[in-house]
Amino acid sequence: MSETKKTILLVDDEPDVLSFVEAIISEMGDFNIVKASDGESALKNAKARRPDLIILDVMMPNKSGFQVFDELKQDEMTASVPVIMLTGVSGETGLKFSGQDMGEYFGKEPFAFIEKPVDPARVQKAVASALGG
């Protein structure tokens, strides 16, 4: 009997980033990859699909990644899902922000906090770790 495929929800408003991260993850194995391009659809997909992992951009339309993260962690259906934050915030705004900062502000830290431009090896390592591999 084969293992059930893990589901990963990728959330970014930039189609090129979605495709790039999907390619990075696909090199690791066969996953069910669900994509969303804004915060509202991210929340809907997270609740409907109950993914094993969420990779979440910070700066997006409708709800920021920070707002989505906060709502995910407050909902008992999604609170235990690991979240990897991908962000270009510091590059675009000059403001430094970390997973530890998120923990202090939201009371919970993301599983990982990765700056853009994305380092494929770092993403793969975080995904493998988050999925228990």
C-alpha cells in the first residue's frame, strides 16, 4: 500500500513565484499542490483542503500573509498546519522582520521564515523538515 500524497498549499500573488516554488517542491517528490493568489483564497483553500503544509507570501491582495497566518493559527482546524513564510518585505521596504518577530507579535512563530529571492535548497530543507522528512 502506498503512502497518501501530502498536500501543500502555495500562496503568492506572483504567478512566476508560484511556478518557481512548485518546481522546487516537485523535485522532492510527488505532492498534491494547491495554489492560491491572495489571502482570502488561501484561507478558503486551507479550510477546505486541510493541507499538510502552507507556504505563504507576506505581501498579497485581500489579506496579507500576516493576517492569513494569524487567522490560520486561531482556527482549530488549521492551527497545527506548519506555515513557511516567504517574503520580500525587507527587500521592498527595508524593514527587517523574522519568524521570531512574528512569534512575539502573534504568539506563534511560523515553521520557517524565508526571504526572497528564494534559495531552492533552503525551501527544500524547510519543506522536508515541516513534513517530517
